[in-house]
Amino acid sequence: MAAHLGTTTGSRLCPKDQPQQVRMPRVAELSENAWPRRAAAAGAPHTAAVRSRAFGGGIKMRPISTNVAAAPCAVGRRIAIVHDRPGVTRDRVSAEAEWHGQPFTLVDTGGLGLVRGELERDVIARAALDQVQIAIDSATVIILVVNAREGVVPLDREVAARLRRCGRPVLVAANKVDTPDIEADAAEFASLGFDKIFPVSAIHDLGISALMDAAIALLPQSSVAGPEPGADAPVPRPSAADPLKLAVVGRQNVGKSSLINALTRSERVIVSPIPGTTRDSVDVPFEVETDGVRQTYILIDTAGIRKKRRIGDSIEFFSVRRSEDSIARCDIALFVLDAEAGITEQDKKIGGKILAEKKACIVIVNKWDLVEEAVRAAREEEVARRKNKARHRDEPRLMTTLVEFGQWVQEHLFFLDFAPVIFTSARSGFHLDRLLESVRYVAAQLQQKIPTAILNRTLHDAIERRQPITATGHRLKFFYATQVKRVPPTFLMFVNRDELFSEPYQKYLVGELRRAFGYEGCPVVLVPKPRPKTVEPVRKFKARSRRASGRRRDGGSK
Ligand SMILES: Nc1nc2c(ncn2[C@@H]2O[C@H](COP(=O)(O)OP(=O)(O)OP(=O)(O)O)[C@@H](O)[C@H]2O)c(=O)[nH]1
Ligand SMILES: [Mg+2]
């Protein structure tokens, strides 16, 4: 990763030739002083979320077995990348699931036994192993996935010994029993010392029912029915709406996983200086309490998105696909940039994906700690120059404040200029409070429902003030508008001719809507629709015929 710390003026974040903007950037609109208090009692939010479920089921396995293939069968959907290569799963990938009406959390982990010899020095492999241990410690039931086709190998015995020590019930899933003739081979795994061996075929969905029934039966009765006496209160499930999904997206190594760990004050996801550390999308439940109001979010850690032609192998291909899927399923995209690297072409492409999906967005310029010092020095230099009037009139002013940097980012990501820009450091915690405040603010904007009367007055005035420019000299007649969707905010506008809605004119109207209703961080969609010419005559005809029939009735009764 090119980590060239530029000076304030040399860094791509602060070019000398930037024109000054007069508009107040959005970063300035967020107040300084709200530091949301996290629900301390709940502990780390991700563990609270697990605790709120009936049980955390850990899938543990040797790296070679295609353990993750078992997960889709158990939860009914694909939750993790499935690949033949060992060691693909690194983070703990979890999914909320239900089995015959019983909710539980299924946790998929990296394979045990990966970290031996040389690999032990591998920082990611070691971190993946730590994640497996966390999953073992927090699970109520453990499913050890082994490969029935290979039979018992020494590594299975090692893993079994380790699981026996943890004292939790262990079910052995002998996977790859695709045909009945291999079923007998599964019995061999009894030598691992666990009584419950289940021959399964994850890809053919065979034997999964028996496995899941057995797992559910191992749940303590009380945890299914409700919390045990004296246990921590479970995190309440949001009843009205699902928690807001925040996808943390960006290039490799910009600090996406670090931000998630910093926000949740945990080591929930693996961080390393090696680009491409995160491979799968990982959902991390997260709770914030501000002024007594508790908000639940799902932070989605994603794999860094690289240029298409640089994508090295099929694992990376799937990782990128999962990141793109995460953008599609999120409510707000937290788009992370690297303060040192500035805005690259690839950043613009990722921004384009967020725009194409019509997602609300917050731009995060992370690793600000790395440029902070240079910015401070530049500020002092600029202040001195201004005092001494040493600056030549034509010389551009250096950018020295966050407000100016924010404007610069918005200019360069002009297609996302509705998104607030927040400068953070996952390392020092700088402005994480602002980030959370910004999330709350954008979420509130996204929930707006504009009353039709006010909407129509606003649009009417805007169109009166400025008509679209047309070569044919037609005038735009606006009949009425209505908000047809909250997310993304979508407005249907009935007009005489939709072809008068050029892109610049739509931009003008969206700008007017933003001026009136804010919608910061949200894309605003206008759908012009020519009003059918037949509507008016039909209505008039109906009204006339109603009047006529009324007269006839009146006449008849007289
Ligand atoms: N100085 C500094 N370093 C940071 C900051 N955030 C992350 N890093 C470092 O940047 C490197 C990459 O961090 P990750 O969080 O793994 O980055 P990522 O975007 O998740 O990377 P991928 O998963 O590979 O896409 C690590 O060495 C982090 O310690 C920050 O705010 N300041
Ligand atoms: Mg990562």
C-alpha cells in the first residue's frame, strides 16, 4: 500500500489550485459536543446481540473441509464464501437464523489447524485463530465439521481434544457424505470421543435436518423461552423496524475494519496492514445510546474493492461481489477514503457504485492522524503569510481547515456531493463521535415523509422561478407531485411534457428540494411523468354525467 505522507500542500488532499467555495460544507453543520454514550451495560454490542439469541452455534473445522457449505443449508441462504481452498474464511461470519421457529445465531469460523509452523508467523492466520477461539468461547453448541471422504486425520484428533477441553456440547458433522455408500465411513469419527456423529452432505442438503434438530435440542430450555433468572437483559429486538444497515466500503487497507473495531470498542474483525485482509462481508450488530435513546445498527465490514483488472483470483472476485452485494443491501454506505492517498480513480468508481444503487452515503476520510501534523504546520504557515500579507494576490490560499478539506472532497466526488464528509482516525478515535452523529442525522433524513401540500408548493415555486430552457420554446406545466418512496426519497411529478426534464433541470429541482427539506446524505430521485391527456376530459365527462343523473333523480322525486 503506498503510504506516502504528503505535506499539507503536497498531499493530494490539499492541492494548491483549489478554488474557494462559498457554500458552508456539511461537516460544519454537525455539532461538536454530542458524544453518544454506548450502552455500557450491554458490553460489546456484538456479544449482546449473540446473547439475545437462544444460542450461538459455532462451526469448527479443519481448514480443508468445505465447512461453510454447511451454513447455507442450516440457515437457508448463503452466508459466507464457499471455496475449495483452505483458509478462505478469516473473520467470524454470523447469521441470524431460525429452525422450526427457534431463533439462533450461526457462526462460521476459519478452520482450526491452519496455524502451524510457518503460518504461525502470519499475522492474519493468527488473528483468524483468535476469532475461532472467541467463537468457541461464546458458543452454546459447537458443530465440528470433518471430511468423511478423508476419514480421521491427526488434525481432527487435535481439534477434538481442544473442543473437549472447552466443556461445551459438540456435534460432529461428517460432511461430504453425498451417497449412502460413504455413510458407514462416518462411524469412524466416533473415535474422536463424541457420541453424536451426523453424516451430512452440505451441498446436497442431506442429513442437515437431523443435525439441526439435535443442536436445537441441546439448548437450555430457559434460553429458548426467555432469559435465565439473573441473566443480563437481552438486547431488545427492534420491533417496528429492522436495525439500520451501515455498509463500510472502500478500497483495500483504508481502515474499514479498524473503524468497525474502534466504533464497537472491540476486536470483532481482523485488522492487518496487509491489503485484502477482509474477505467476506461480516455483519456486526452495534448499539448506541444517545440522550436515553437506544439505536441499533448493523455495521457491515466488507472486503476492499480493487480495480477489476487487478483482481487476482476467484476468492477476491467473490469477495468483491460480496462487497457490492453489501452496498445493495445497506441503508447507508459509509464510504471510507484514505487521508494520505487522497481520492483515487478507484475511489470514484466505488462512489459510482453507491450512487448507482441510490444509497444514502457518508464519506469518511480515515487515517487523519497521519496528515494532522502536516495540516497544522500548513495552517500556521498560511496564517503567518496572511498576517504579513506575504502572499501574492494571485497565489491560491492553502487549505488549512476541515471545512475546506470537506469542500475539496465534495468537489472531487461531485456526484456524491450530497454526502457529508467526516474526517476520522480509527487509531486515535478522532471524530468517531461526529461520525455517529452524522449516521443518526442521515438516518433521520432518510425517514422523512414530505406532506404533499408542502411538496407541491415548493416545486410549484421552484418551477415558477425558473423554467427549463428548450429549443422548441415549450413551457413546462407542473400539475402535482407526490412522494412515492421514502428510501431512497422518490417523488413522482406529473407534468405536461417529461422531455423538458433535462439533467441540469432535474439537478436544479433536486437542489430546491434539498434547500427546503435537507435530505443531507440521501440521494433524491425525481420521476417526471406526463399526465395523460385523457384524464381531464374523462373527469369532466364523469362530473357532467353525475350532475345530469342527479338532476334526473331530483326531477323524478318531484
Ligand atoms: N495511522 C492510522 N492507521 C490506520 C487507521 N485505520 C487503520 N489503520 C491501519 O491501516 C491498516 C489497514 O487497516 P484495516 O482496518 O485492516 O483496513 P481495511 O480497509 O479493513 O483493509 P482490507 O480488509 O484489506 O480491505 C492497518 O495496519 C491499520 O492499523 C487510522 O485511522 N490511522
Ligand atoms: Mg478489512
